[in-house]
Amino acid sequence: MKWIKISVETPNDFDEEIISDVLMKVGASGTEIIDNNTPSDKEPGMYGEIYPEQRNLAHLTINAYFSEDDFSDEIVTNLKAEIAKLSNFGFDVSQVAVKTTTMDDADWENNWKEYYHPIHISRYLTVVPQWVNYETKNNEQTIIMDPGKSFGTGTHPTTFTCMQALELILGDANSLYDVGTGSGILSIQARKLGVADIKAFDLDPEAVEAAKMNLQLNDDCKDIPVYENSLLDGVNGKVDVIVANILANIIMDFIPDIESHLNPNGFVILSGIINEKEAQITESMQGHGFDVIEAFHLKGWSTLICKRKKDIEEQNGAILR
């Protein structure tokens, strides 16, 4: 069987998970993300629109695969239309390009796996693709993931910094809401670090299924529930930690609901924020009684650790759990 590979090339600082979501929207069952440190020397396919100046830039490639029987020109047309719409949300898509190539079964089955390797989040935590035979060292823990459906597997700056933030603040936290769970990786990490009561939420049914699958790959996470839900709408109860790795404009809508879902002395981790939107998020959080106590910055993205102002004052600014 022949397979059609659709490749979307973006500047190195573009959010590849946004493009992955768009590819899923037009019918892809999964994506692969390739960080190209050198320009590609391959010519674009029949739908290619590679600008000359792009060949001098480091870039990312997000690929999706369609069987020849399932592929049509309309998929590429719809993809380009959806990418164009991203400009309405502040994304610069002027250097985003789409191309297609044809490959056979053997290429499709094996080619994409070579781009996924164990990712060391910290000294004690490593994300491992499920097909890799990985030997742990000392007290290291592993998160087993299937990156076949790309909803955040530790490679994106927002996911990576969220995981670092969680490792910093979890302490003896007993409960957590994972809002916009994607692959479920943050819920898995929280359980590995000792959080007993975890609930995960995502509005995208594809993400919900991906998260459930990844949770089942980790024996100590099989009991974590995943709900198809918009933010925390209709959810009752409070937790010690809320983590939300979603887009800044959605975070703005979410901020007014945080207070009613957070236990005393609780932490909030907000990510998916481009650096230019950080001040807006910080100001809104301050208006709702929270301050940012730590900020992570990586490749144009911000991740914020927040607490209630009164809790910070009582603890003299220290990060205490």
C-alpha cells in the first residue's frame, strides 16, 4: 500500500502542537514532530510552497500520514485553510509551508519511530516511548508514552516546563486537576511523584482517548479518570494543585474559576502562554488574588507557578507545600 505524507514546515519557534491539532482536525490519526537543525534539501511536493528564505532558517516539520485510499486533495485544501485561520489568534503563519510526499508501507511503519527517544525531564524522571527497551538508573522513574497521537509527550517547551514546575511544587500534594490534559503526561507525572487523587479533563475527544491509552501503559496510573469536559465547567470540589497547559486566550476565560477549585495553600501552574501574553495573564491572576511566584521561559513560551497572595504573605514568599 502507498501512503501520503503531509508535512507542515514551520519556523523553529512556532507551536508544533497547534499544527498537530490542525492536522488531526482535517483527518490525521496521528502526527510526528521533527526538529530540523539544518534546512531540508528536499524539494517540495506537488502542493509545496517553500519560500527561499526558509531554507536558511532552523525549522520544525510536523508530519501526518494518510493511506492512498483515504487521501484526497481536499484534505490539503482544508489544512491550508485551517492554518490561515490561526492568524486570527495572533499566530504568524507567513512562513508556514505545506508539502506532500508518497511512501510505501515499510517507510511508513518504521520511519517515524526513529524521531522519538527517551527524554530526560530531570535526574529522576524520563519519558520513554513504549517500544524502547530502557534501563533505569538509581531512583529514576519512567513515564511510558505512545507518541503516535501527538498531544504533548515532553518535547514541546510548554510540556517540558510544566513537568519541571510540577516537580518543583508537588511536595506532599494529594490532589490535582489536569486541565487540557492532552496526552495525559502531566497526570502520569503527578502520580509518579506521589499524588493520589488526580482527575484529567480535555475538550477534544481524540485527546481524551490518547490520554486514556497512555495512562493504561503505566501500571500505577490506570485508575486516573479522564473526562471530556470544557475546562472545569460543572466540576465540583477543590484540589491542592491545578495545572492547565492550554492557550493564553482560553486561560483568560479560565482564571475566574480557579479560586473556587483550589484548596488553601494550593498551587496553580499555567502554560501554553507565548511570552508576549505573559503580562496579560499575570495581570489577570493578580486581579483575582494570585501572584506569580516563579516563571519558566523556553523557546518563546512561558509557564507560570502561581499562589494566592495571602498564602505567599503568610509563608514570607517561600515555596512551601
